[in-house]
Amino acid sequence: MNEQERIDLFRRAFPFWDRMSEVDKETFLRSSYEKKFKKGTNVHDGNECTGVILVKSGSLRLYLLSDEGKEITLYRLFPGDLCIFSASCALHSITFDIFIDSEEDSECTVVSGCAYEDLVRRMSEVKIFTLESALSALSDIMWVMQQILFLSIDKRLSIFLLDESAKTGSDTVKLTHEQIARYMGTAREVVSRMLKYFASEGLITSSRADGIRLLDKKRLRALTR
Amino acid sequence: MNEQERIDLFRRAFPFWDRMSEVDKETFLRSSYEKKFKKGTNVHDGNECTGVILVKSGSLRLYLLSDEGKEITLYRLFPGDLCIFSASCALHSITFDIFIDSEEDSECTVVSGCAYEDLVRRMSEVKIFTLESALSALSDIMWVMQQILFLSIDKRLSIFLLDESAKTGSDTVKLTHEQIARYMGTAREVVSRMLKYFASEGLITSSRADGIRLLDKKRLRALTR
């Protein structure tokens, strides 16, 4: 990525770019770098201040991690998305740890936490952008949490399968029960049991080789209500 | 409450008060009012924009409510506390509904949502205060959610009993199993079963008349680890 491409990227990602001073732009550019992450590697570990992450290709998964190693997937980031939680030094009001893994081979541009934090301190527009980004992401996270806490497993599983199918444009969901359980923040056994029930009702077929095929989306949709 | 008392209250609650124009202060005062809530009544219903609530006496309970009527208590507000979520018209990035009930007879001062929102739009300092208050409260809420999702019931129940006992300065917790279940976002049966187990272990005694008496706080504390 040459400098002009990076400037274009920043202009799209940061609505305050054009109001930054030339010196600040210079510092911002100098403090940012490209980074590649292999599939399955850790991108951000709760305690660090990695910086603002812009996803160029691939996908990242944000999750919570318990002391016992249990994970809850919050959401995923795709090309064009920006992650503000990884710039934790600029977000003092956030006191919980978020972890980020690379779900596929991914390329990102990272703006260093220090440079970003310095700007947040000096420009109230940057501070407002940062707080609003975090608040809006947290609001989405609350929705996920409410789903987990309130909805019954059959509802959540049918919503998940229909979402996946819509996202990939295919009637087959190519994920293992283990992966689905991790996305849903539940146990593999719970997912397997419910999929078996769905299959017995003729809603899906499930096999190790072919994944999960949605046979009756109409009735799956009825379950989500 | 006379005008001077209200000015003193606002000066303590809003760090930007002294930098507001005289006209804005005037509007702020004219748009705020005292309100009394009887124990158990609803103070704020997710959809409305009630305004910023300052608690003067009593206590309020913030909770999430599912379509099926299931509740999850997020936290409680005590005298001196401020609630920003009830000013939802000034917080566009928040897309989930929060409900507030009065837990005891309570007195509050309410700053109308419209007047507050107008100020947020015009003063970036007020906007930053609003976003930071919301973000910091949401960060606490995330902690509660993580507790619910990650911790086992015995841990959570012992933490709850010890917290209550510390809060009230008494070794007896005068709440019904139903109330405890609601605070913990779980079912009454789950709480009753675990209390029965605690009693059989000699950690507590539980009776309808006397409430829950903590007999062995040391071992209860060990359970929280």
C-alpha cells in the first residue's frame, strides 16, 4: 500500500481526517503500518493497546474470554470495518477485556495506540468519534448478550443458520457443531442435540462431509419468532 | 427544592455547568422538575425519552426485559447517582431498551430529554460527558453480563449474598428466593436449589420468616474464588 492509498483509506475510515493539521496527518501516517495475520492467530489480547485496526481483507472475530477459557463470540469484522476496542489506551471508560482472533488469513492496517490517543486528547471531534464508535459497537454487543440470555436455544440456532445462509448465499452451512457452539456461546452438545431435533423434524440434514443443509427455511423462520 | 438547591445539585452532577451560558442555565432549570416514585412503580420504559434522572432519595433498579417478560437486573442507582440511559433521545448510538423501576419510595430530579438533547447538539463538552457516562455504565453492565454468562451459580449466589450483607451491614439477607433470582437473572428454582445445598453444607440458614442468615462467611468467600 503506497502513501496515497493509505491516505484514501484514512479519509474513508476517519470522518475527521480532512480537519486534521498537516503535522498530525504526517504523524498518523508514520505511526500506522500494515500487518498480516495467519488464520487462527491472535490479533489483540485484552490487556494491550494494539491501536485502531482497519480490516483490508479476511475477517476478524471479537470475543470475551473467561478465566476458565470459555469464549463468547461478540461479532466479526470484515473488509472496510474498523475496530476501536483494540485502541484501549484511548478508551479509559472501558474496563472489560476484548480479544480478537483472525478467522481467515487477514490483512489489516493498524494505527498505533499512542498516536491515536494523543489525537483523542487534543481534538474533541476525534474523541466524540471514538466514544460514538465504541458505544455503537457496545450497543450491538448488548443485543448479542440479550439474545444469549433471553432466547431459547431453538430460536437462537434457527436465527444463526438463516443468518449464515443469507450471508454466504448458500443453503448449506459449512461449519462444525463445535464452531457453531462457539459462535453462539453455548456447548457443542447443546448444538448437536438441537440439530438432531431439527433433522428429525425435517428442517435440516446434517452430515460431517456436507455440513448442514437447510431444507425448510419457512419453518425455520417461524421458529425465530 | 428551591432554585439555589437545584443549581448546587446541577453543579455537582454536571461538570460542564459552569461553562454553560446564562440562557442555557435558565432553560435547563426551567426544563427540570422533581418527581416522586412509589416503591415498585415504573420510572422509565425503554421506548420513551424521559430525560436525565438524578436520584435524591430511595433507589432505582435498571433492568433488561425480554419479550416473554423475563428480567435481568443490570444495576441500581442510589442518592447522588445520575442516569443517562433514560435520556435516550440524546444517545442515538444506543439501540437497546433499558427499563427502570423504583425499588423504594424515591425522589428524583429529572432534566427533560429535549432540553438536554439540545445542549448535547450544541456543546461538544456536554456530548463527551454524555457519551462517557453511557460508555462507563455500559462497561459495568458488560461486567454483569459476563458474570451471568461465565460464572457458575454457586459462585454467583455466594457473591450476591456477601455483597448484600456488606451493603446492608447485616448478616441476614431479607429477600425472597424470587427476588434473588430476579437480581441474578436466573430462575427461582435454581436459587432455591442452591440455597438448600448451601444450608445442607452449614453455610446459611434460610426461612420464610427470618430470611437468609449467613453462618459461615469465610467458606462463602472461598466459593467466590
